[in-house]
Amino acid sequence: MKIVVYAICKNEAQFVDRWMDSMGEADQVCVLDTGSDDGTADLLRARGALVAEEVIAPWRFDTARNRSLELVAEDADVCVCTDLDEVFHPGWRQALEQAWVPGAGRARYRYTWSFNTDGSEGVVFWYEKIHARHGWRWVHPVHEVLRWTGDGLGGPVVTVPGVQLDHHPDPSKSRAQYLPLLELAVREEPEDDRNVHYLGREYMYRGRWDDCIRTLKRHLSMPSATWKDERAASMRYIARCYYNKGDAAQAQEWYLRAITEAPYLREGYMDLAFMLYQRGEWEGVLYFTACALAITDRPQSYICEAAPWGSLPHDLRALAFYHTGDYVQAAQEGRKALALEPGNQRLRDNLALMERRAEETSF
């Protein structure tokens, strides 16, 4: 089986050696350099990559990805799309070969999008950027996805539990281009509910509360917007915007809608619990954190956020128990929070205080 890795890059010299080491299990590595001036292209060639250079103007991620895919030999069986700030765990090729079946369209594998400050995994979901050589094309100016353009349905998606890809980005890189590209994506395909959701989320990131609310309410009204996880996320983002506008009542109503939409996700419960923590409503914090912790199956979609599966639920419970005078329970929850984030000095200091108060009140 011929497996080829392909990628796009710009000014990523710092990642070249690590990336090429990781991608070395492939038969070939192809890269489209879109305008580096730090020597990235030459470094890649020195490590054995096939490199083409082309400035994409106006910039679009889908155009760049499709240009890079064109570098892949026609006789390749499987194409593996990664970025230079991503790293496979060793053994990925063997796992992929064992899982791939004749006629398969794409492969689904575990992806760690972010890491916490202590090095533990943050946001984790399952990705599908490995695909058959023919019939696939990238679409959308940003948050680009693969679209089948061949005959039939494009073949099944195979799950490859042995493949793990980690994302270690350069935090100094700007994401300023995302908003105009998302606005362009929605203009190009106004009925694409996924891009409308992403655009509303981007407005939230920029603090454009009214634009976010308007856009995400439109997302929720779209007939094609049926995925409950994403609908619940839109509701949570609307709630955050209302809270930032000073309307806590509307925020609470939208958080409750999100919980009703997807009661199997921790995020809605935890977002509401955090808002109640900010308002000092401790009984509500205890109730909604308990609801979140009752969910023990972590979802595999990108909607799953890191904080609800980290120390936060126990941290908020510890604070709520402390403020309601139950110092023993506070210390118990504080120990659970610290066990999940042992390097957090605030949690350590809080636990010490809670344990002292629990001891003082035990006599």
C-alpha cells in the first residue's frame, strides 16, 4: 500500500525536523510552501520532502490544500493530510494499514487538538483527514473539509484506534484571517449550517456579542442544523453573549436550553455551574456540577471541551461546599481537583485552607 503525507506550510522552520521525523513512516511526503521567508522549503527538501512553492492570493485554505493534494502521485493509495505543527505517535502506518480496507474512503483517528499547561491532554476528538487518493476535494475558505466529488458515496470510513495525532501549535501565530474567511464562506454557501455555527462562534471570540447572538439564532433555525451537540454549543455561546451583555436571566435560559438539547454532554451543566459560581449561587453550583460528573462517557467530537473533564467540576464543588460551610466535603472535592491537576498551586493552597477548616470544625 502506497501512503503519502501531504501538507501546506508557511514560515514553520522550527517544526520541520520534528514533523519529518514523525511523517517518516510514509512512502513520500509532499508539501506546498505558500510563501515562507525563513527557509522552511529548503529545510524540508533537505529532509527528503517533495516541495512546491506557490503564493495563494487571495488566501484560502481549501485552495492551498487542493494544490498540495495535486502534488501527491496518482498511484498513491492513501493520502494523509497533516500540518507541520502536528505529530503522529510512532507506529501509525502499521495501524493504518491494518485498518484500511479495499474501497475505503477515509480513516478516522484520535486527535489531540490542545494540551493543558501541565502537559496533559486538553481538547481531544476524532479526525478524518486521511483519505483515498481519488474523488476527494477540499472545500471552504477556512475550517475546510473534505467533500466527495466522485461517483457513488465515496467508500466507508474506517476507524483506526492505533493512530494518534497531536497538535503542538505556535501560540504566536495570529488567527485574524479566520473571521473574514468565515464571512466569505457563509456568503458562498449561506445554507451550510456548519459554517454559520463557526461564524457565530468566531464573533463570540471577538466579543461581538450581538453579531454572535444573531448568527447563532440563525444557525438554530436552519433545517439542516440537526446535530444536537452543535446545536447545544450554539445555545451555550448565545448564553455567554447574553451574560457578557449583563443579562443573566437570558443567559440562564439559554444554558438550560443547551442542557435540554444535549443532556448527555457535560458542557451545558458546567457552563451554567460556572455562571452560578460567578454569582455566588452555591446550591446551584453543587447541583449542576453533580449533573456533569454523572456523565462518565467522554464524547469523541470536537464539541467536547477540556475543562469539564478536568479539575473544574471538583474545583467548583469544593468552593461551593466551602462557602456553604461543609468543610469536610470541600476538602474531599479539593483533593479530587488537585489529583487531576497536581501542578496547580491555587488548588493546592485552597485544599490546605479547606483541610484546616475541616480539622478546626471537627472538634
